[in-house]
Amino acid sequence: MIGKMKALSIIMCLILILTACTPGQSSGGSGDKVKITWWDTMTSDASVAAINKIISEYEEAHPNITIERTYVSYSDIKTKLLLGSIGNQGPDIVWIDSADHQTFSAAGVLANLTQEIEEWGQAKHYIEGPWSSTVYNGRNYGVPVGSNNLALYYNTDLFKTAGLQPPANWDELQAAAKKLSNKNVFGFAVSAVKTEEGTFQFLPFVLQAGSDIPDFDSPGTLKALTMLTDMVNEGLMSKDVITQKQSDTATQFAAGKVAMMVNGTWQIPFLQKNAKVNWDVVKLPSDMQSATVLGGENWAISEASKHKDIAFDVIQFANEPERLKELLKTNGRLPSRSDLLQDPFWQEDRQMKVFADSMQVAKARAYGPNYASISEAIQTMLQEALTGAKTPEAAVKSAGSIIDSLLQEQQEE
């Protein structure tokens, strides 16, 4: 884990050396033909069409600018971005997962956009959660594209038969899971897979119980982990959750094999097309407080870009409210802008409104450049507790010790 941060430190040093030898930025004057490179991870036909429309509109308004869009898979984009930064060949514009933004900012891979964003004057329109993911050490390194968060999906047929209402708190969640579980159906499901998906799904419970990563070894974390461990041990949740991705959980739910699941906005189109059961969505049940966790992507500019001024102009153009709204409508994302969040598209759809309203209590995974290693410790803890390799108490204590060291390391840098 420490090795990863040392690697990033080396990358930062290399970038400083390389960029010191880089010629000054070109502003794309009227006589120049400038190519701007753009990387994103979108694959759906509708999303790609919306992106291409933004690009063509910008090129039409700026005939001396060409934007070259490249699709990079989610699994590859971090590696390609790091390698590109070493060779001073990073893209001008890149969409980066909000959970990774601070890590790349700290490594010197992304351009500091604090001054540009201040002059732009639009920061006040963004919700605190997604905006915080673009900030590191008081400086801004990007702008949110769109967000998502987690809520509770439930099988309305099973709830009706059992005479239950959707749970509003943890006690009701556990009681409903117990009543709905049988030899054919598990009452509840989360993804506890040993990837970022597992951390993403566990953190809401930590926050709801009044804890957080900076005080990870605490009663709230233990309470959350104990609840999930008890559910597995009592047969209310499958032991296979340690290997099931969020998409696997959705497939189980769609087939009627799970009565309740934690999942995100992106599952709505999948369930509308594939579910064999009737279903609905409510906000996540609370404990001490309501909370969910933020996902989504941010705009950023590579520090290697020789056309930062033009790249930021493209970002401003793409983030004009009406243009941004049309893009977000195609890819299952929620607006990170509070003004757009009130648009009828997100407020008049009953299910999407659950996620939209939850944005006000959605926390970004903005825990500093060591977050990937912090997340790995949480994933290991989940695997240990849910398989019985360690008690919840021992698993939390072990993870907390690692996380404390990683947070301390960040403070000393």
C-alpha cells in the first residue's frame, strides 16, 4: 500500500521535470489549427451521441479547434492516464472517477484549475458532495460531470404479501429481511466484493451509524459491520455477496431471488427491461442519520496539456446547463448542479427523485491521495468478517490501524 504512494511520488517528480521543459501553452490563435484530445469512459449509444453533439457544436463555433474523442475503458483509464503523464502525453480533457480525483491531483497528473474556476463563477451552483471530490489541499482540479448514489430497491410484491412497508431504519431493515427470507429468497443483498464496489456499498452504513473513515475504528463502524455479518450468519443475506458485483446483485434481484438490495441509479434502466418482479426504490434506511455515498465522474485537464485554456473553454461550453442536462439524461447520472437537480426530468420520475433528493446527504469518497489503499483495507475487512475469518471486532480494529497509518502519512506529506 505504501508502495503505491511512493510510485505516485516518483510520478510527480517525473512530471515536474518533464513539464519544466515543456514549451508554453498555445492559445489557439485565429491562424492556428489546434487539436484537443478528450478521453471518457462512456459506452452507450445515447451517451456517445450526446458527447459527439457537444463536440460538433463546439467545433462549429470554433473552426480552428478540432476535438479528438477517445473511449478508454473504466479499467484502463487510470493506468493510461499515469503512463501518459510520465511521457508528457496525457489528454487535454479527461473524465475521471470522483473517487480517484484527489489521488491524481496529489500526484501532479491533473492541472490546477483554481484560478480558471474562480473566474468562471459557477462553483456556487454545485452541490457540496460532488464539488468536494474535485478539491485537494484547498485547490480545485476539476468540475463534476454527473453523479450517482445508492438507495434501497425492494420487491413490492413480496412486501405486499408480507404486509410490510419499506424499511426506514436499520431495525426495520433487519426485521423485513428476516420475514422475507426463505429457501428461495434472500431478504437483503449488498455487494461486498473485494473491489471499490465493496467499499462503495459499505460506506453508507458507516456514515449512517455516525462514523467515518477518519475515525474508522469506532462503535459506528463496528455496528455496521456486525449487522451485515449477522445477516450473513442468519441466512438473511447470501454468503456469495463477497464475490458478487453490483450488477450481479441486480440480476439476482431482477430474478426475484433477493427481496431488497442496495444499488444505484444506473440499475433503473436494467430493471425496467429485465425484472421479472415488481419493484420500487426508497432512500437507504437510516441509523443515527441519513446518508449515502457519491459516485460519478469529473472533468479534469491533464497537467501535460499544452492547451489548458482551450480545454477549460470546452469544459465551460459542455457545462452550460441545458447542454449538460441533455448529456446527463442519456447516461443515468444525476446533476451535480443544484439548479439542474430540480429539473422535472429528475423530480417527476418517482424513482429517480429518490436518488436526486439523496444528493443532499451524499458524501464523496474524498479522503486524500491514499484513498485506494484505505479502500483496500476496508475491502479486506469485509471479506474477513463476512467469511468468519475474523470477528467483526478484530476486522474493524485491523482495518482501523491500517487506515490511521495511511491518514497520518497523508498529513506528513
